[in-house]
Amino acid sequence: MPDTLPVVLTYHSQNIGSHTAADNDHVALREDLEALHQAGIRIVPLSRVVDWLDGPSADEGAMVCLSFDDGCDFDFRDLEWPGVGVQRSMLGILQDFRSRHGASAQPGLHATTFVIASPEARSVIDRGSLFGRDWIRDDWWSAAIASGLISVGNHGWDHNHPDLPEETGPRGGFKTISNRALCESQVVRAARYIEATAGEWPELFAYPFGESSEYIRDVFFPEFTSLHGCRAAFGTEPGPVTRSSNRWNLPRYVCGRDWSSPEELISLIRA
Ligand SMILES: [Zn+2]
């Protein structure tokens, strides 16, 4: 039945245009949580979708997993976005939901935040794509995990971000991360840093910009599991996760691109 397939949602805490769900991912998350709950849809940790892929015994029924990309401080801290005002953090929004409804309402409430590992890259991206206020820090990663509501996933060493200088090849995405050395440097080096800083080895990976090379999908991730220690990797092709989905390029819906209101989200999931 199509309505029993797991769905993974992606939010970006730096998507803040004004105060509506259509252009503010904080407002969207708050409203989406209420709508999902009212619709009787279970929210579960992202790792549960991988358990589901591993065996039919794990979980059945409509389930939705939450993910946040890029690991901006807005995931964890209430901060004032210039011109728009103070934004409740994504973690705070999960905690507020808990306070309103109680822990038994959505016992699996949880999100995975996919962070960029390299401090230098975060600093460059912070200056180039945010406001240069040091808003992509890593000092909150372990506290986020300790909250019990967030896991820290791997979004690559430096996102191969276009704001960075070219060193090993063209910048802009992961289509060019197409040999073992580049994959190790983006995935394994990042995982080591995340483990050292957050206290946990990241078992889930999300491709920057949702893009991946054939090599990383078809060779590196499937063949070097003991090296990278990952259970699954996520892209951003829209769609539910199915039993035939590629575990190294699992689909995700992106807030703002694939839905712009809680009503649209619910019909997307029910489609
Ligand atoms: Zn990203």
C-alpha cells in the first residue's frame, strides 16, 4: 500500500525569508509537526528507515523521518535572523512539540542534522552564504545528541561548496567526487572529525546538494563499508523510500521545493 511507505523530509534551518511556512523552514517544521500528528502519522528517527530496509519485521505503517541539512546554528540555537527576528531553533521546535503534547504523543520524535565537518569550510561558507557571524559552529553537536531529539549525520568534509577555492577539482557538488581518494577525504575524514567532536560516528550520510557520482553510489559506499561505517546515504530525489530504493541514494522530500504548506505535505505523504 503506497500510504505505508516511509517518507524522509528535509529542512534547512537557514531558509528564513519571512514568517510563513512557505518561506521559513522553522515555521514550516512547527506547522508540519502539528499536521503530521493530527493526521496520525508517526515520526521516527531516520535510522528506522534503514532498519525498515533491512527487514520487514522492523516497522510497518506510515512513518515520517526528519532531517536537517548543513548544520547551521539555527538547528540548535534561537538566533535573530537579520530583518526577520528571533527564530526558535529546530531543536527548540521539537522540544516545544514535546511540551505541548507530552512524550507519549510522538515517542519517536527525532531528527538527524547533517553537518559539514571542516571548520575552515564552515567558516568560508558562513562568510560567503550567511552573514559572517560564525553561525555554522560545531560546539553544539554533542549537546544536540544529549538532548535525545537529534542525531548528527555526515554531510561531507567541506560540502565541495562553490564558496571554497578549487584544490582537488571542480567545486559545486558531489558529482565530481568520483574516485576513492576524494570519497575518503569527503566521507571518512568528515566522519572522524564528527566522531571526535560530537562523540558519535555518523552512520548516515547526506549528499551535498543531493548530488552524487556513480562511483560514490555504486562503488565507494557499497564496497568500502568497513572504511566509512555508513548504513545509508541520502540524496534529494523526491519520493517515498521503497524496498527497491538504492540504499546509497535514498530519496528525500525538500521543504519549500516539494511542499510549501502542511496541507501540501499531508497530501504528498498520502499520495
Ligand atoms: Zn547542504
